[in-house]
Amino acid sequence: MIESTFCFLRGVDLATERRWWRCGIPTWTKFLSQAAIQGISRPRKMLYDQEVALAQEQYERGNARFFAGCFTPRHQWRLYEWLRPKAVYLDIETDSFGRITVVGLYAHGAMTSLIRGESLTQVRLHEELGQYDLFVTFCGASFDLPMLDSQFPLLSLDRPHIDLYPLARAVGLRGGLKAIEAALGITRREDLHGMNGSDAMRLWNRWRHGHDANALEQLLAYNEADCVNLEPLADLLYTRLACRHQEAALAT
């Protein structure tokens, strides 16, 4: 999908992009091979050629951070297939004061849980996040990443980021993560059913003030489910959106 994306070019919207696809210009390579394109002036085509060639070069170099800057948040889902092998599915928990208590990171079938007062430090976060080229969250644009940025200001969060919440709405799925999971048949541990962020805060308080190991285990399990279930949700949403765009390209 990334090599068929032209919306990063100034003045190119979805309608223009789809018109190019229907006119036999579905990829960057094909665009660059055209001496002229109807509706684009020669100076504009030369400018676009430079920008497309640069994007192609950065893609071939594997420079994900370049696309964090040139693709708007609305279009960063198009990077998913390319960056999926280096994606991390991320979710945080907070206490009643808004302080981060747990940062959950799921990638390559393994879960990492960073706990406030123990393993959650700026240095450790930097090391962990530095392994990945793509962040995948649910409501992370308005919550998780701003919270991380404010409480760990030396972190570098300049990777592409896919927030699944607006993508779910774009394909007609409403509600929060748990409601969408239920609608799609994505499961989590039975004892975690019905839990929410307020429950996570209470579990944290039981751990920090009462050293309740069972409370910590359940909190981490809840956070892990929030992270792990982002992967099948991201796969499904990407597939639906990519199919929708393909159908639009074929429409007359």
C-alpha cells in the first residue's frame, strides 16, 4: 500500500490519488516513468517527481521515521504491511493522579511489562522502544503517547504511529476496544471480562499499598490483553481498509 500512496504530495487528495490509480498510475515507479500526467503542469510534475523519488529512496533504505513526518496521521495505516515486522503494540495504565503505572509492549509474540517503581525508567523505555519502527495503539494519539511524552520527555517518539480507534470507526466499528473485540470475536482471559481503566487503578492501589501480588498479576494480565489484542485488530483493519481502497481504484 505504501508504494501506491500519493496523498503525501501537496495538493493531492484521495480523489486525485484514485483517479491516478484508475488511469494506470498505481505505484511510485509508474508515476516516475510518466513524462506527463493529465491535469498536472510540467513544473508541478517535476516537483512531484522529486518528492516521490525521495520517498522511494527512503522506503528502500527502510527509513520509517521519514514517513512519520511526511504521512499525516490519517494515512499512516498505509505503512502497516511494510512495518509490521518491526511494530510494537503498546498500551499504558495510570493511577488516579494520571501517573503512568504500567507500560505494556507486545511484539513478535512476546510481552514486556514495565512497572512503575521497578522496571519503568526513561532509560529502559528508550531501550525498549528503540527496537521498533512503528507504534500501534488504541486511542494512543490522545492518551498513551502524550502521557509518555509528558512524563518521559527525553524519549524519542518520532516513529510512525497507527491509532486503531479512528480506523475502527472508519470501517463502521463503534465503541471502545473491548466492545470491538467482542464484535469481532477477539477473546481475552475470562476473569478479565468487564474490567476497565478504573479497575486497573484499583488493582494498582492494592499492589502499591497492600503488596497484593494477585492484584499485580491481574493488572498485568489486563494490560497484556489490551496489547496482545491490538495485533489481530490491526491486521483486520488494515485488510479492510486496503480492500476498500482497491475497490475504489477499480470503480469507474
